Amino acid sequence: MSDIQRQRCEMLATDEASSNLPLQAFARRAGKSRDQVNRNIELAAFNADDRKEREFQLELGYVIQSGPLKNVGLMARKSIYRNDFPGGAAFRDENQTRFLVLYTVALW
């Protein structure tokens, strides 16, 4: 068994345990982040070249394991977008924060 397979098996065993995860284990599994950087963007309509944009996204979620709210998921998302485009460009710097409650409904 490879190291990656062993880590995945340990992670699965921990996730399926009946007790709640320790905070450190939860943080390793629950958080996701993405960072995207684009360079050398040309905006012909503004006679602008060598422009940049960057987007950072962070997501943190948790699914309640037991009790009356079992399987209800809570998620927070943060997104930050920055660019150095000219003032007339359609895309502006933007920050977004979203909080989601996720649940599953059996239809049949």
C-alpha cells in the first residue's frame, strides 16, 4: 500500500468514527483554498496589455454528525478578486463572503 493510500485509509477511518474529530484533524479535512493568478492579459479595447488579475478562495465546511440536525452541513466561503485593469473595464475588485446551510431531502 502506498503512502497516499495509507493516508486516505486513515482519513476515512477517522471520518467514519462515531466521535467528533479533534480540531486539528477537522481543520485538515474541512478547509479548501484556491489561488489563481493570471498574467499578461491584453485588453485591446483599452489599449492595455501586460495586466494581471488574482482570485483567492477559501472554503470551510462541517457536517453535523449526530443529533436532531444530523447530516446538516454548514459552510462559509470567502472570495477575494483583484486586478489592475483600467477604470472602464467591466471587472472590478471584489470581496464576497457567503454562508450556506446544506441539507439533503429524499424525494422518493
